[in-house]
Amino acid sequence: MDNKENIILEVKDLKLHFPIHQGFLQRVVGHVKAVDGVSFKLHDGEVLGLVGESGCGKTTVGRTILRLYDPTSGEIWYTRPNGDRVNLAAINQKQMKPLRREMRMIFQDPFSSLNPRLTVKDIIGEPLEIHGIARGKEAERRVAELMESVGLNPALMRRYPHEFSGGQRQRIGLARTLSLNPRLIVADEPVSALDVSVQAQVLNLLQELQTRLGLTLIFVAHDLSVVEHISDRIAVMYVGKIVEMAETSELLQHPLHPYTEALLSAIPPADPDIKGERIQLQGEVPSPANPPSGCIFHTRCRYAQPECSQKIPLLTEVEAGHSVACHFAKELHLKGITEYQNA
């Protein structure tokens, strides 16, 4: 699977540090390390789930890959359909424009991401006009096809976003994303703002479209129970770093990082009679402006040893396809999701 011809995206030591300004002269007195050394490879047609609690940097990773933010350092190698590799971190916004047809984003809030002054026809059709693909009747025909593909009635294309439900608005956003036939999509918590009943519908739709169109997805979420249904692999983030990455079933059944174990314990069992054994992490999430020394997680880890506060663990492949950043990953015996669900 590590065949270079199959890799559509390779992120190397990606960092994004926001400066902290202070005083009348607005001097830089520090940095918020929102993304601090993230590396991974993404294969063509794969769905990578990026998971972590709020503020861990997962959304920032997605936005930086698409160059909505300019990275502080690192490399973002994207492989185009003709085989050319482009370092997205080293090009300007003008050079990015033609690449934006191939890389798109689904935003978290389906209401604020849609222009309330535009009709659905204009919202979905706008990318077609900007990139010179279709205008007039041809654009309208294409909009109708896109609406049908996401389960919306094309007869509603002249309505405005406020006239639709949350689930329908997210489908409008999805149709807009698909309008340019992208190869890579960053889905930023696309169902977190929706009702639970609607979440399943949108997830099933996204999964069906991904399979049918052969899309490559980075699926950002804070809920492992959502990510497990759509992802081929999962990367767990904590305070700007990836702490564990593996194929979905492997990570859920055999976690190697204490933080992943805690996330798995928080998933409610399907049977309401099973109480489960939730791991309560002590203390607060460290500030990315002032992270602790050594392992970023050691201040809340119940397995922490003196070494953990002194030495930074590197993300290392300890089993085939399973990487973790923990000094004692091979010694710990952590519980998987099945053990928590049947506790």
C-alpha cells in the first residue's frame, strides 16, 4: 500500500504556529503551536479519520493542507492526476487556484458556510463560473444533476439557505464541494452540527458518494463512533500532534496510546444496561501556547513515568501499519472498544 504511485498526499513535519502579540507595539511574545510536527501519507481513494477533542489542531491541519492557512514550516506533497508532485506549502495563492479544482472542503456549520443572499442555484453554480467550466443553461443543468446526486429536489434550486433544514443545508454544501469533481476532500466535522437522526443520513450519503466517485477523504471529527463507520484509517491528535495512527479496526480493538484508550472508553455502549468503565482524565488540556516538556500527554496520563516528562516520544511504527508516540507502548496492555462495550 505504500507504493508511491498510490499516494495522493504526503504531509511531512507540518507546523503552524500563530504569533502571540502583546503591548502597545504588538511585539511577538510567544506562539500558539496549533499544529506541531504532523506527518502522514494518504492513499488514493482512502478515507483518513482525524480525531481529537476540541482545540487539538485537527481542523487547522485540514485548512493548512488546503492552504486556507499558510504553514509555518513543513511540506505538503500533493500528487496531481498526471503524476506531477507539488509541494503545496511552497507555492503562492495564484499557483494554488488551478489546484483548488482538485481539492475541496466541506465546512462544519452548514448555515454559516452558505451565503444567505444567494439562491441554491447560485451557491452550487458559483465554482463552475469562477473556474470557467459552465455558465447559463449548462450551469443550471449541472446544478440540477448535483442536487439530485445528494438527494435534493432540483425544483428547489431557486430557494435560499434559510428555507432548508440543517441536513438539507449540509447536502447543499456537499453539492457545492462536488461541483468541480475534486479528488481530495477535507470534511471538517460535517455532521457535528446536525441532529443524530440526520447525522446517519449525511454519513451514509458521504460514504456512498466516496465509493461511487472514488474520492479521497480526510474526515475530521471529535467523535470516534462517527469516524469508525467511514474511515479506512484513523489518526488520533492531541495538542497539535498525532499520537497514534492505524487502520480503523486495529486502532479500535488494540489501542497503543493511553489517550486513545480514554477516547474509546467514552463511547457509549449500544446496550443501555451496560454502564461501561469510562476513564476520567485528570487535569486540563495543556495550552498549545505553553505545552509541557517531554510527552505532551504525560500531565494527564495514568501510566506516566519520570521519563515521560523529560523525553519527547516520536511517532514510531511499532507494528505493521500501526504508529504511536509513547515510550511504553509495547509494555502497556490497553483495553479496546469491545472490552469497554461489554464491560
